[in-house]
Amino acid sequence: MLFRDTPVEHLMPNQLVLHIQPEEGISLQFAAKVPGPVMRLGTVDMNFEYQEYFGKQPSTGYERLLHDCMIGDQTLFQRADMVEAGWSVVNPVLDLWKALPPRNFPNYASGTWGPKEADELLERDGRRWRNFEK
């Protein structure tokens, strides 16, 4: 920590946030010393949004795949032997899940922020998730 021995009242952690669909982008928030003789920190916000920067909505992955299909580019597609190799790893796990009764698994409903156990996990270390709605 850069200001470990500095008498600053509240130190906020740096945050790197990756924004996923529908508003893709990256945000970085960190503290910086305000110019001058007094030790005072200010928050710096750096934000990048694809739509704002490039002036158009980014494409979905499907547009790229459909285009590649039409021009015959197979680079982003899996070969049959790769698909089979993947299922050879996943199938034993699925079989085990089917054979054993479910245990205390902290599942959660779609569209929510997740199970309370996820919050409790971070709270043990004095941290919390950064959940927010735009």
C-alpha cells in the first residue's frame, strides 16, 4: 500500500471493473495525491465504454461466427475430436452428480446477485462484493 504510514483517514481500495454485456467496457478507480503540500487523496476514475468510444454498439459473438461460416473460415470452430475430448472430461462429473443426492449446494435464482454464502465468504476477510445496477 503506497500510503501505509501516511495519516490519511479513509483509504479506498483500487478497483478494476470489467463491464460485460450489454454495456461492455472497463473502469479503473484509484486514489491519487491531490497536488499541494497537504497529504490529501482524491479519487481518479478512468472509464472506457466500447459504444461511447467507437460510436457503435459492439457486435455479438454470433455475428462473427455467422460471417466466418459464410466465408468458410473454421478458425473459431471446434473439430469433432476436440468436442469429444471435452465431453470425456465433463461426462464423469455429470454421471457422479446424477448418482449422488444433492448436498448443501448454495445455488441461487437466475437474475440475482448470487447465494448469501458468497457474501459470507468475503465478509470473513472484511470484504464485500461490488454489486450495482446501472
